[in-house]
Amino acid sequence: MEYSIGTLVLIPAVAVAAPLLVQAVARWVAVPLVVFEIVLGLLLGPAILGWIVPDDFAEFFADFGLAMLFFLAGNEIDFRTIRGRPLSRAAIGWIISLAAGIGLAALIAPHLSAAAFVGIALTSTALGTIMPILRDSGDLRTPFGAAVIALGAVGEFGPLLAISLFLSGRSPLVAALVLIAFAVVAGLAIWLAARGAGHRLHRIIAATMHTSSQFGVRLVVLVLVALVGLSVVLDLDMLLGAFTAGVLYRLLLSGAPEIDKQVIEGKIEALGYGFLVPVFFIYTGVTFDLQALFADGRSLALLPIALLGLLVVRGLPSLLAAPVGSSRSDLAATALLGATGLPIIVAVTAIGVSAGDISSGTAAALVGAGMLSVLLFPLIGLSLRKRSADAANRRPDDDVHVPTVG
């Protein structure tokens, strides 16, 4: 495995610098952490300064960070909180997004297979990216937060199913059978966990959480790697396994003493948000193909079109999940957060380029639009959210972590 000493040092340096920059500008504007991670990665990467060089070692941890991002997203979802109106309306909205995305993509894509890649990319919502932003703003416990988490849950799981069914290179029937096989294995594990199979593990987790054994953290890695491995063996997208692993682990912890769950979830978030996830976002900036974007005028023109497409295809249908009686500011914020997408776009475009269905320029434009959505939409959305009448009733979740809705 090849690695660069400069890359090995500079990526952690960027990870440390990013939160410092967030705090430095906090008095003027609340900038999401991922903004600085992506921008600094782009600035120090080959596209501009060339100080960070992509290598196998960094790519491995970036892939692991992406998987951890989806694991954390699955682990955070409390289906008891989002069930009913938020989840059902989010699902309806995503189906509308899928139809609209493929329909609009068919108007500009050279062929139907390319339209499928572009359309599915436009239907994603970056739940793993939005969750820490909502937590930092104190919105996770609000009806607004529940609606956005429902949008994110459907906006990540839906595209993953679509990738497995339509972009795997197999016939839809064979892909469906393989997906059913995965669902049976994962569903059995989830069923056992829901029936209390994890209760026997609680005592071991509690006994080792302050020792070198750290059984709970090791169990996280096992569950994540096992379901990601199952996805790879079945030739499904690994992110489907990672997302399912997060749901499974949440169920395994259900019934454990509240204080124990808070401690172990704090350790998991430290592993994810403190180490692996930042590597993914920084490496996304490092590997962004700026040359391919500017090499073709059509690719460059596609970037703002794709950004607008995210707002139209994903943002507008997201309004269906907004809480009843939402203010105009909250409606706009819901649409903007629902249209925030990057990880799925990165995964879909990588598959499309590898299959030869979309060009590297098109992939760069879509990823660029996803990056801009992460950079701009949460920032604008939260600014609008602060104007809403119930903003003063929000409570920050910074001090104590409790089970959340996303």
C-alpha cells in the first residue's frame, strides 16, 4: 500500500484546523465544519497547491470514513420518532424526486443509462452530513429536526436501493433476488436484536467501557465490517451494508442503561467524527477533478444546472415532510437541507465513470454540485431557520448526548 508522508501529516492537520476555523468565524457566521474540511482539502490537493497527494493509504481511510458516516446515520435514526407522517411523506417525496430526477436527466443525458446515474444522484440527501449540523444548532429534538431526519433517512436508503437494483450491471430480477438475500440476512439480525438478543452483551459493554478491552467499540467495528463485507460479497453497494449496520447496532444497544448508551455512543462518535469521517470529506476535496470540470465548457455549465436540479428534484418534494404549520423560513430551510447531498453523489458517479456511462467531466460537475450543496444549503437553511418563531425554544445538544432522531 503506497503512502505519502506529507499526506499522512497534512490530512490530520486539516482535520485539526477545520474546527478552529469554525470557531474563529462563529461570531460572524455559523459555517458547517464540513465546509472547511472540503475547501481545505481542495486547496491543498493536486487541483491547486499540490501539497496533499492522493495515495492508497488515504483512500482506504476515506472509504472507511464514508462507511462510518453511513453507519452513524443508521445508528442515529430513531424510527419511533419519525414514523407516521414524517416518514411516509418523506417516502412519497423521494419517489417524486426519483421520477423527476430521471425525467429531467433524460432531457440532457446522451442515453438512458446515463440519465439513470444522474437522476439517482439528484435524489440523495446527506443525512450523515446534516446530523451533526442539526445537533450543533440544537434542532435535533424539534419537529423541524424530525422532518429533516426523515428526509435524510429516506434520501440515503432510497438511492442505495436504487443503486443496487438498477446500477449494479445485473438484470433487475437478479439484482432484486440478491437484494432480497441481503435483506433476509440483515433482517434476521435486526429481528434478533429487536427481540433482545443484545441484552447479554450489555453487561460486557458496561464492564469494559473504561478498560483497554473497549468491547463496545470493537463490536461496532465487527458489525460494520461484517455487513459491509456481506454487501461486497453480494456485489451490492457497501454503503447499504454500512447503513444497515448502524440500524442493527442501535437495536443491540436498546434496553441498556441510559448512562451506558451515552458513554458508548460518545466513543463511537469520537471514532467517527473525530477520526474517520473528516478523512472522507478532506479527501473528497483533495481528489476533486477540477481539471476535468474546466476542460469542457459543457461540464462547467452542467455544475449550476445540477445544483439547481438538486433544489428542484430533491428540495421541492422535501416540502411534503415539513411539519404542519411551518413558517416560510422553516419551509425554505427544509427544502435546502433536503437538497443537501454529497456522499451518495460521490458513490453514484464513481460507479458511472467506472461503467463508462458518464464522463469524468459530468462526474466532476455532479460532485461539484454536491460539494456546493454541502457548502451553501445548510448555511443558508440554518440562517433562515433562526428567523422562525420557535427558534428560541430550541435547546442545544452539545453538553449531553441523548438518543436522537437522526
